[in-house]
Amino acid sequence: MPSKFYRGILLLAVGLLAPLATAAESRRPNILFVFTDDHASHAISAYGSRINQTPNIDRLADEGLLLENCFVTNSICAPSRAVILTGKHSHLNSQTTNMDVFDGSQETFPKLLRQAGYQTALIGKWHLRSDPTGFDHWEILIGQGPYYNPPMIRNGERVKYEGYTTDIITDLALDWLREGRDQDKPFMLMCQHKAPHRNWEPGPDHLDLYEDVMIPEPPTLFDDWVGRTSAARMQEMTISDHMRDSDLKLTPPQNLTPAQLERWNAAYEPRNAAMRALGLSGTDRVRWNYQRYIKDYLRTIASVDDNLGRLLGYLEETGLAENTVVIYSSDQGFYLGDHGWYDKRWMYEESLRMPFIVRWPGVTAPGSRSQALAQNLDFAPTFLEIAGVEPPRAMQGASLLPIMQGEQPASWRESIYYHYYEQGQHAVQPHYGVRTTSHKLIHYYLIDEWEMFDLARDPEELRSVHENPEYAEVRRELEAELADLQRHYKVKHPTVDPNEAVRQERRRQAGG
């Protein structure tokens, strides 16, 4: 047993070290992850948008790093979120489609951050069917959630709010930052918006935005899908034929309050009456549909951008900005009339590419950009390394921390792997593929058809060169690279969706 003298020295040392430990804890950076749903990079002015301005998102890019080549592993909402949480491809985290239930017992980066002393919170869209795990506080939309007056679940208890969902999610995030967190701990806050997901319902502050503006049409709005596989022609996601009246705001949302409905009708009824009077058809109707769709989509983004500004303002006012890493991203890209489409799912560039902008004062060089090939697979190890936590070996992504520091490793990846599994929705064929900096190879494995694109010569991916003999050597190289990636990521060559039999049995038991 130590003497009283040594016990006194020990107590003194503990007393002296405690404030140092608290100080060290406070130096670990906070992380604010602002995450949207279906926000295409080409609808962000920092990425060169021709159709809108996003000043607050652009501010992050001006003050930090923008990744030019960040890609999703599986371009659909729930699988993308599961990949971000686990750092593993869909076939390993078991969330291959939107219909699966996320296994919350598996290892995720919020759990590891929490174990390392971070306070973790999730507010907004979750969309993984099971309850969130690994969070000290969570408040989520139910399923997709509505744009107005959302019911939510707060730490297991149902609550209801009145107002515009993007504003409400930001209000709740600010409330947690002000009053809900332990200010002696670093935090990880995931602020996750519904917008700009379908049905693209604008908030009351933006109902008239772009009213007297004609948004430029994409060059491929009237794409005929010739030059690609039959998969491109089989889809059901065209602006011309597959939009519902609710998508086009020919009918109002169902859950508005009387005051909200009055304001909504004041904006949309005159527009709809004018459209009906014109009696549009053919290409004229497609052009009208595009203008209605894209303006509403961009209006929802304007609200997201405004609310990001509110969060940035709070960080500045409180002095948190200097020690907070702010990341803006979205679960995948989206078709903004490109190829005549809306929605996502494909390995084509518009839905494969996702935004990623990070501001970390003293680490990311202001106004910097990187061409490194990144994926949402990399988010989990990146969050962990930011916090000084070593990523588990089971995570398949690579930390983006060196790239944030302006140092791309010589061993950085030269290709990315993609795999879309879901069957039925919008009649998009399941497919997998490889993308390098210059080429892309895609296999629609249920119909056994292949596409290959030269991205330098054909950036809009209008003509497959898979059967072109001039590209025979490139094709062999891509096939070998694809096989290497599938071995590396432990992918089993699929012939059917691995979860489809389970879902069919569930539907049979439910009588559906």
C-alpha cells in the first residue's frame, strides 16, 4: 500500500492532469455533417451550375476543399446512408435496397465516436426503417417524411411539428447545439434534410422564386437513348411520361394547414390555369413539365442553402467555427432533365456523382479542389480519423484526411466500384461497374448487356464503345480492373438480387 506521501503526490497529479485532459478533449474538432437527399452536384454553383446559385454552400467551398470526383457506391437513399454509417459496400452491410431494414447492431462510425468521448446526434431524415443506434440524441422523420408539418420520432417518442420541414430540422439542430449537448465534449451532429427529394415541395419563402425565369434546358432533355443497351430504353423515369400530378403541382400537398394551403394555391393555381389554357402537348408539354419540375427542385435547394447559412452563422457567433469541421454532402446525384429523366439509380455520371465540400479551419486550404476519386465509402473512416480514432480494418473505405490536408497519397485508388441492386422501381436494371478517371464499364447482369464509355470524348455518355474494336484493349483493362475490385471488396458475382427472395416471402405472408 502506498504511503500517505505518495498518495498525496498521486492525488495532486490527478488534480493537475484533469484540467489538461479537459483541455485536450476540447481541442478535438467538432463535426457538423449537413446532408441532403438527391442534391445533384450540377445544382450547386460551386460545382459550376448553370441553373441556380447556392451562396452558403459556395461559402464552404471558398473557405475549404471541394472534391470534384466524389461518387456513390449504390445510387439510392437507404443504401447510400448505410454505406456512410458502416464504411462498407452494400453487400456487406446488408442494405442493398430501400426495402431492407438496416441492422443497427453492426459497427458504425457514430458508435466508435461515442466510445471515444464524442457526443453524437442525428436530426432529420434517417430512412433506414430500424431505430438509430450509436447516438446520444436522435430525432428523425418517419420514412421519407413530408415537406410540411412533419411528425417525427424523438429518442423513441412520437412528436409533431407545424411548419416547413427544412426549417424545422435546422431549428432542432440549433436547439441541440444551444441547449442539448454537453459543452465539455466534442460533438458529431448529423443534420439530414429531406430536400430536395421528390415531390420537391417548396417552402413558403420560396414559392415565387424563378417565377419569371426560364431555366436552361439540359442538352440531352430529348435524348432518344440510342447507342446504349436496352436498359436505357426500358426505364420509367421520364419527364415526358412518368411524372404524377403531385410531382407537377397540379394538385396541392395533402397535409397543409388552411393558411399554408391558401398561400400554396395563390402561387400555383394561376400557373396551372395558364398551363391548361395553353393546351400543351408533345415537346411543348415536355418543356413545360421540365420547367415546373426544375423550378420546384431548385426552390427546395434554396431553402437548404438558407438554412445552412443559419448553421454557419451560429458557429461564427459562438466561436465554434474555428474548431468545427463542416461537411456538406448528399446521398447521391440526380437527373435534372438530363437524358430526359428525373430520379437516380444509374451509374451514369449525373446520379453517380455526389457533392462533398469540407471546411476545416487550419487544415483545408481555402478555395482548394481535389480530383482524387472518392466515394461515400470513405466518409466513415474520414470522420473517425478527424476525431483521432483509428478506423477498423473491416471498413472498406479510405480516410480522406490526407486529401483534406492537400496531400494525395501515391497509392490512392485509380478506380471506383459501383453496384445497384434494386428491382422494379422506375424499371432500372440492376447493374455493376467500374469507373476510372477516363473510362467507365457497366454490366446489366440480369439481361447480360454491357456498356463502355470514353468519358473524355463522350462526357454525356451517349454512345457506348463496348463493341468498338478500337477500344478492345481498354475494354480488357477495365474488365480486369472490375474483377480486381470485386475480389478486393468481396463481391459475389450476382445473377439475382440477393434479398429479393426474402422480400417476396414477406410480401406473400402479408398477402401482398
